[in-house]
Amino acid sequence: MAKKPGTNPKGEFAFFNVFYEDGSQRSNRRVPAELLGGLDGDEPARGYILEQDREIGEKSGRPPLAIKKIERVGVKKK
């Protein structure tokens, strides 16, 4: 049976909100959960998202935007 769209049953992905230097925001960017954790925590997500932005920029002909910060979706702020 096929999965419903938008489901993440096995924790395959972590979702991040990305804030850019120009003030724009992209929500729910998917990053494979296997890249995260360990001593680096969520820092590998930044590199993965930068790579996604670079690929998108190449396809669209626009340079990628500079990332100001990333936040994991669903994690409460301290």
C-alpha cells in the first residue's frame, strides 16, 4: 500500500526552516535523518541544504541565497 503524501513514518527525514540573509524563509526543507546527530548535531543539515540550494540555483540560473540560520521544525526553543 502506498504512503499518504506528507507522511514521515520512520523518521527518515528531519525538517528545517531556513532563513536567508535577504529576509526570506523556506519552510519544511527535508534533510535525511541519517546525516544528523552525533557530535555535530544539526550542523550537517546546513551543508546539505547549501548543496540543494546550489543545485536549484544552477537549474534556475540564479545564484543561491546566503543562509542566515536554520531551525529544526518541531523543536522547542530554550
